Amino acid sequence: MNIDVFTLFPDWFRWFGEQRHVRNAIERGLELDHVDMRATSPLDGGRVDDTPYGGGAGMVIRVDVVEAALEARYGAQRDHRIVALAAGGRRFDERLALELAAEPRLSLLCGRYEGFDERVHTELATDVVSIGPYVLSGGELAAMVVCDAVIRKLPGALGHADSAVEESFSEALEGAPEYPHYTRPVDWRGHGVPDVLVSGDHARIREWRLEQARSRAKG
Ligand SMILES: C[S@@+](CC[C@H](N)C(=O)[O-])C[C@H]1O[C@@H](n2cnc3c(N)ncnc32)[C@H](O)[C@@H]1O
């Protein structure tokens, strides 16, 4: 898989690319690049934004700037998923993470300031995605959230391949949040561990875990 993150702050992604599971995925074929949208801006001095039509506070990232960045990277033909990050977009969830992880190539567009000119959403992006109903200062953290959730689905990213099979919202848990985990000590300040988990009865443990997940799904 190839993931390109288009940003005005490429430095943010150097740290991300050095994290263990990301490096694991890179060693197994993931290509993760950050693209500086300022570098290909057709405007003087690497400008990328302009004042909003209709007035109002803040600046808006221009559609021609984003188009130039995409063209410099891919040429005029683009046939892959291009995700613009925006607070008001489709809510990112496990289903979308799985869907995006199955793509051979993915572009993530990180906004700043007041966000993108709407034509970036409607004419250049294939998807507009939000990581939650709150406003971040920029799309970089949102892109990292999307990358992280997608990358852990790729073969070899996690130390234990099974970790991604049975986890919160997975098919194995019928889409429910994961069951509780416990480890040593078995008694901590009078708070114990459910007997079933130390019973050695794997069928009962499996059943208990599924029940716990189901009851967490009910809230
Ligand atoms: C300050 S925000 C713009 C907020 C926008 N004016 C609004 O009211 O929705 C700048 C950029 O951060 C990113 N962003 C902010 N919140 C986000 C969220 N919840 N999910 C995804 N991206 C977000 C988007 O790329 C956005 O263009």
C-alpha cells in the first residue's frame, strides 16, 4: 500500500514514520510519504490560502494549490481514494479503516486555517472524513489517526497478527467493543480477577469474553 499525506507541516510526519508498528509496515512494503503542498504552489512565495468570499475570519486553502500538489504527485489522471480531512465529513470508524486498508493507494489531504475551498471536497477528493465532532487546528493529527488505524490492519504491522483480528469493533467480536483484560497481580488491593479467566477452561473464557463484549455494546 502507498499512503501520501498532503500537508503544510510535513515535519509532523517524521516522528510518526519512526514509530515501531509504522516501521514494521514500511519494512513489509508500505510506502508512507508526506507531500508539502507549499512546494508546488502556483502562487508567489509558496502562498497557499486566500480570504473567503463573502467575508469572515480566517483564510481558506485554495483549490488550485491542492490541484497543483496532486498533479505534481500523480499527473492529471487520478483513480485512487483521495480523502480530505474535515470536521464535518463522514465519521471515521472501523469499517472505513478496513475499507481504506484494502486500497492499493491512498492520499490524505490535511487542511489548516478555515479549511479547504469547498471545491477541494467536491471536485478533487473522493471522500471527506472527520475523526470526530470537534475542531482540530489542522488535519495532521486526523491524518495520523486514519493512518494508524489503517496501518494496523496491514499484514505484519503488529507484533502479534492476532491482535488486529479480535479487537474492539472487529467481526470476531460482532462489532462490539473489546472485553476487559487483566494481568498479574491476581489480587490488587482487594480487587480480584474474574474466576473464569484463571480457570483454564478456554471454551468458558471465550464465552465469557463474548458476553462481556456484547454487554459493553449495549452500554
Ligand atoms: C481549524 S480546522 C477548520 C475548521 C472549520 N472552519 C470548521 O469549522 O469545521 C483546520 C483543518 O483541520 C482539520 N480538522 C479539524 N477538525 C477535524 C476533525 N474533527 N476531523 C478531521 N479533520 C479535522 C481539517 O483538515 C480542517 O481543514
